[in-house]
Amino acid sequence: MKRTISVILLILLGTLSSLNAQDAQRAAATKVGDALNQLPAANEALFSRLMEDLLSTGEEGVLMLAQKLRSDGTSLPQAEYALDGMVQYVTRPGVDEKVRTEVAHHYAKALDKTEDPLIKAFFIRQLQMLGSPESLNALVPYMFSDELGGAAIGAVTAIGGETAVQLLLGAPLRAETITGLGKLGSPLAEKMLMSLAQTGNEQQRPLAFQALSRCGTMAAFDVMVNAPNFDFLTFLERVAPSDPGKATKSLKSLIKPGNESQTRCFALSLLLGLHQEEAMRTVLRALDDPDGSYRRTALEGTRAFISPVVNSAVLKKMKRLSAPALADVLDWLGEQRNPALIPYIADPWLTHQDLQVAEASARAILKTGTDQGTALLAGLLTSTDPLKTDLALKCLLASERNVIQAVMDIYPQTSVPGKSASLALLGVRKSREHEPLVLEALQDPSPEVRLAAARALSGVARPDNRDTYFRLLEAAEPALKEPLQQAVLASLYGLDPEAQFNVLSARMQQAGPLLRPLYYAPLAATGTKRAVDLLSERYLEEGNADAYIALINGWNPAGAQKVIYLRKGLDHFTEPGQTAALLAQMKNTGAFQAMVASAPYLDSAHPEVSLAAAMNIYRLAVNNPDFYGPLVAEWMEKVMRIMEQAGYPDSIYDIQNVKKYLAETPEEKGFERIFNEKDLEGWQGLVGNPISRSNMKPQELAKAQKEADKVAFSQWVVEDGKLLFLGKGDNLCTTKNYGDFEMYVDWLLYPEGPEADAGIYLRGSPQVQIWDTARVHVGAQAGSGGLYNNAKNPSAPLLVADNRLGEWNSFFIRMQGERVTVYLNGELVVDNVVMENYWDRSQPIFPYGAIELQAHGSKVAYRDIYVRELRRPEPYKLSPEEEADGFTVLFDGTTLHQWTGNKTDYLTRDGVLEVRPTGQGFGDLYTVKEYSDFIFRFEFKLTPGANNGVGIRTPGTGDAAYEGMEIQILDHFDSIYQPWLLDYQYHGSVYGVIPSHNRNALRPVGEWNQEEIYVKGTYIRVTLNGEVITEGDISAGPVDDREHPGLERTGGKIGFLGHGSKLWLRNIRIKEL
């Protein structure tokens, strides 16, 4: 009996050991798989966590990753990234050396196991970066490989140490070996390198000289004499102290004129270091040399033995030096930053007639950083030479000391240019306490001083003295107006742009008509739209085209907004040059409206105008692939003819681009003009609403339509190419119904008459709101563009982007499925918001319907109405068999009305539910309704490595795989999951509960799959592409040793569970059992 128990215990222990090993392997596989699925990491914290997980897998994890590397281009990029990442992670400062050594050991094992030379080279590079001496033995065999020897020797060199030197001495004689010995700097290699330098081939000798320069001793001197100068000098730099006499002879030869400047300078710096006691004679001689680099090297060489004696010797020599040499000496004296040298630096050099010398003296004085030096520099302000006063200003501005007092001390004695420089200094240093002095200087007899004072005033201006600046501006002579305008602006610091506008506009009103133009430039500088509105009106009234064009050119609103103001200018300024200048600003707006505005000018009789219009349309069409359509093609044909006639430089290339554009224009219609600017063709009056119309008999509808047209056509009229509503009657509708589309339309509310209000109905449903923002009693201060009639989803615009009442505005509207995006004057005001069905809120928005221009009792105009229909499949409908069998549609390709949750990452596009993760991408989408027993059918298409899931009987919160159940959606063929994917993780498995038993039914990435999930009580069956892949009873419990409380649930929501992957879903339907 005891023996039997012992045998059983041994079997149990062996089983447990086997299970533990299997669990460990699964743990490593899971960690590696998870890491590969999240690399490259989105941030530093995630990278660190993933690297810690990978390090915990040890050698097993490294070998798993190594298996993913291929030299044929099919490597898994994430695997290479992971292996690189671990090396980077463990070589960071502060990481335990033991960890790096352990990783190096694992990589050495991976190097040994792989047979692919390219993969071996990869691991050799990794060992090089790890730099662990323990890796040297693993690299030895590869040092003798023709293919891998270079990489292995390079890695040994990088790791370094005496062992590395010994290995290199025994390695094949390659370029990497010679270079490596030199880098390691070991004398042990000297004999071999000397021999190579003398008897080696053409490739070996230069490498040997370089190596000896790093590691040779004085024994190699006679060999190194024959080396290139730089290598020889590098060699002497190390060995000369051991035999100064021998080195000195060579160095003196190399400093002689005739040698290259770089060689002479290098040799001189070594020579001065060897013989400091004799160096001064060499330095003094060098000061007479014409080579500036050589002179500066000599002076720099004295740093090691600088003393008053050295300085005295150089100072005595100065009077006999050339101006360039003097400048070098003065810079050298300044670098000593010795206040005691100031007298010698300043006199007589600061006032020297050669500006090069004076500048060097000033620089040197500045570097002493003393009050004495500051006073000397300020003294230059008494000079009548503008070059000297400019020099003083430059140095004083560069000083970190308080130079203001020194300048103020000398100010009464300054010359006219000196006074101007002093004022400039006060302005730049923003010395506001000296504002009174600057104001006083505005009355100086000298125009130069007055101008300098006006320019300085912006630097010293104070908000509490703003009225003074206003008065000065209004009384200023012409030359001072612009700087005084800057002073007025400076006095507004601390105020936001809108507050600045308020102050300036108020003062402008006080100033009177003749003085108001003085405030135009300051107003424009605020950059506010109110300033642009005010000034543009003034310039239009004055007929000042240049000012108007400059104003709009200096303003940077959204492109569509800029086009509106440029069009206003085009309406007023009609001279060819003005028209061309206004058109020229449109080509960089990126706005479709700019093409529309430019098109009429293609037919201009003035070549400069037609060419400007042509270049606009050309640039905008070529740079914006969505800007196409019948009219755009017609315009581009005209553009090509204009280019051919113009014959400007590079026109041949532009013409080729136009031809290419026309040849590649998509077959779809693109943007079409739905208002022809002549009559109401394509439009009709409004009859009821979509629901009431659907209940009318054809004869009844035709009669009602006739009556509606009669009323509509009396109140909706065409004037000057614009569609105008006179204020009575009902909406105007397109005769055509639209599904998904993009639309451009300009609109204008008239100030006269009833309170201005309008709107644009989409698919016959209200509405994209248009109203006068002054109507605060009805909430219009929120701005136009919002989905006014929404009750559950956002109804207000994101911001106010309206132009003033009576001005044109521009909408871009995109409607796809039930979602609407609106740009007003180029600003995003509605961002992909669900538009609700106003006529029946229990239903989603109608799939098709008319575009309506709302009549709301006030006068409104529209222009440039362009629509591009977007491809949109018909809503999905059940087959007759499924319909008869009791199935219902959960997603028909147009709306998520029956779903709740993450509608940001799950969105309808082209009749498909697209999962497009943003951020972490882990949000879930659930049915509104709960289900118990059912047949759930859907189709899906995966991207490589995609991971999602179908949650069933879930509460809609928590982890659906455990709080409910999750049927896996997974590209289990992807290499990131192999070979460690667990049985219950394959596609179609009930995660952690029932493994899939058929793994080959899943179609390749990019192909659509059909799936059915049958749930009845505790029985679940999953059918994929006609094959049963999973079948079982959940009452058997989980197989992953985790708690699954959801197995006890009998009902709940169905959901798609995001795991950060992109995929597509469609044709989703269900039958309740």
C-alpha cells in the first residue's frame, strides 16, 4: 500500500512539475505575445513596462523572439524592435550590471543557435552594444569568419579590455583588426603594427600608422616619421614628454612656413607644451607671422604658463604689430578677464583708427566685466564717428552688467550719434524709469535724435502714460509716425488683443476724421477680426486698394474666411493690377471657394489677371485631390490654354501637371453646382415633411407640389447670380434626394427686416443653424453651424465663427450616415456629430432626402452651392429567408441607432462599421437591447494581427470576457501570436472557457468572413464560413483557472470588444430564440 502511495505521489509530482513548466512556458509566451502586439510603445512608461516583462522571460523569451527574425525580408519588425529595446533598456545608467551580463548571456545563446549569417550579425551587434566582457568568448569563433569577422572584431574592440587585445592579436589580419588594436591603445600590438607600417600593403600601411598614433611608444618614432603629418603629430602628442629633445627637432621642422596651416598649428601647440621656458621667443616670433591661425595658436599656447612677465613681453611687442595681429593680441588679453589689464587693452586701442583694432579692444574690455570697462565703452558715445558709437552700443547691449547708469553719466556729453545710440540702448533694455528723458529727446533739434527717441519709446512705454503717446502720435511729424504707433502698441502690453482693440478704437473715435488713419496700423497689429472688419470697411470706403490688400495679406485666418474678404476686395477694386494682387493671395488658402472665386477671371482680357486666376485653380486642384468635378475639369482645360499662351519659366512642367490631373480625374462626378446662378432649375417648393409626404397619394402630392412651387418661386429669386429669399413662404428644396454628400455653400443674412434666421436641412431634416448672433434672447450668441434640433446629441457649435450681419459666410458640410461635420468660415464647429431625426426621434435620420434652404421670415442670400455625392451602398436588408425566419437587422451600414458605447472608435463608413482605434483604442460598443438566447450573425474583415471580440450576455461594464463571455475575433495566423497562443485564445473560442477546435476556417487577412454565434441556455456553437469551429457547454466551467462570474448570467448585451486593432464589420443581424 505504501509503495502504491509513493508511486502515486511521484506521478503527481511529475505531473505538477510538467504543469508548472507548461505554465511557465505559457507565461513567457503570453508576455512575449503581449509585448509584440504593443510595440513600438506609445510612450516611455509603456516601453519600460514591456521591457521588464520581456526581461522576466529570460533566455526562453529571447529565443522566442530570435525565431521571428528572418533575412529574407519576412522578419517580424516588432521582434527586432523588442530585441533592440531590451539592449537599450539594460544599458541605461543605473541598471544593475548583473542584469546586463545576464541579457548578454541570453543573446550569446541566440547567436549560437541561429544558422542565418545575417541574423548572427544582428546578435553580434547587440553583444557589442551590451559591452559585457563575458561575451568575448562567444564572439571568438566568428572573428575567423570571412562573412562575420569584421562585425565580430568590431564587437570585441568595442567591449575592450586586455582580453580583447589578446584576442585581436590572434585574429586574422583585417582592416578591423588593425583599427581595433589602435583604438584599444595597447603597447602589446606595437611590434606588429610597426612591421605593417613598413612592409604592409597600400591598405594596411595607413591603418597601421593611425593605430600606432594611438598606441605606439617612442620605440616607433623612426617609423612614425614617415607617417602622414596628422598621425605623426597625434603620436608625438602622447610620446614627446618621454624624449623631448627628439620630438622638438621634428616639431620645429613642422612649424616652418610652407607646411599646411593645420600642421603648423598642431606642431606649435605641442612645441609650446614641451618647452615652456623657451616658449616666449617662439610666441613673439609667431606674432609676426601672416597666418592668423598660427598667431592665435601661439597665444593660446601661453595659457599653461601665463604670468605678468608673459603679458609684459606681449604688450611691449604690440606697437610693432599689424592691425590683424593687434586684434588677435587684444582678444587674447580679453580672454584672461583680468581687470588689471584694462588700461593696456583700452589705451590707445579703443580709439584706434583701424576699426578692426577698436572692435577687438572693445570686446576685450567687455569680457573683463567691470564697471571701469563699462564706463570706457560708454565713453565712446562722445565720439562723432557713427561707427564708434555703433560699436559702443553693440558692446553695451552685450554686457550683463548694469550699463544704464554708465550711459546716463555720459549722456550730457554725448554727440548726436552717441545720443541716438544711448536712446536706442534705453529702449532695448526697456528702461522705463528713463521714459521722461526719452520723451524730452523727442523735442531735440536733431532729426536723428528725435527719430531715435521715437523708436526707443516703444521700449520704455508705460500703460499709465498711454494718453501722452496718443497725443504725440496725433501731433507727430511724418518720420516719427510709425515708431510712435509702435509706442502706442507697446503701452497696451498686458491686455489681450480684444481689449487692445477696444482701447485703440475708442481713441480713434475721439481723434476725429483726419487723425483716425494714424490708428489703422496699431489696430491691424492686434490681429483681431474686429480690427480687420473695421479697417477693411475704411479702406473700401477710401478706395485704398494697396492698404486693403496689405491688410488681408497680413491676416492669417482660415482659408475659407480669407477668401470671403478677398472676394469683397475683388468686388470693389477692379483695376487689373489690383485684381491680380487679390487673386494671388488665394492660391495658398487651400479653400475650394478660392477656385470658385477665381474661375470667372479665367476669361479676363488682361493676361496678368487670367494667369493669376489660372495659377490659383491649378495649385488648388493639384494639391487637393478631393477638389474635382465637371466644372473643375472645365476650368483646368482653360488653365492649360492660359499657361500655353503665357509661356512663363517652368510653364512646360505646369502644363504637364495639368494634363496629368485631367487624365487621372476620378470617374465619379465630384463637386457639381446645384444652383446654376440663372434660375431655379433643380429646385422646388416644400411640401410637408418626409413622413407626411410618404403618406400622400401621388396625385395628392403632385397637386400640393404645384401649389408649393407657385409660392416658392415668388419668394425665392435669382439676382446677380445669387439665390435670394425675400422673406415670405416656405423652404426651397432640391428636386433630387441625397444620401451621403459634401457640400459648399455661402450664405448672407440681411440686417433689414425681421430678426435674421435661416438654416440648411439635410435629407429633409432640420437643421444646420444660421442666425444673427446678436439675438441673445434665443441663444444665438452660441453661433451658427450647430445641429439646432438635436435633443440627445450635441446641438451647439464648438465655437462662434460667424461674420458680421450683412457679410458673407461659408459652410462646408459633410454628411455620412447619420453623422454631420460642419466648418463655418474654415473653422470646425460641428465634429462628426450624430444628427437626430426631428420628425421621429425613435428612428435614425432618413437615409436619403432633399437638401433644403430654410425660410424663416427674414431675407437671406445663397451663392456657390456645390455638392459632391459620396459613395454609399444601399442599407443592408435581410434575405427573404432570414426575414421569414424572424431575424432583425442590428446594423444596416448607415446608423448605430441600436448601439451604445464607444461611437468614436466605431464609426460607419461606406456601409461598413469601421473600428478605427484612437488613443488606447480599447473602448467597447454594445447593443442598446439585452439578449438571452439568440442566433447572432455578422461579417468581419481583419488587418494583420487584429484582435477584437464579441461580448455576449455582458452587463455592459467591466471586462466582458469575465463579467459576461467573449467569443474571440483574432487573426491567429499572425506570427506575433505563434507559437505560444493558448488553445482557448484562437479565433472563435469562448475565451478561457471553450477552445476552438477548427483553426483553418479563418480566411486570410483582407478577406471578408461570415460568422454565426448560436447561444441557447448553456450551449454555444460558433460557425465560421460554413464550418463549425467551436461547440460546447459552458456548464463545464472555465479552462483558464480564472473566475468567470459571467457564466452564471442568462442574458445581457451583445458587444464588440476593442483591443486596439483596426478591423471592419458589416451585415449584423440577430434572431432571438
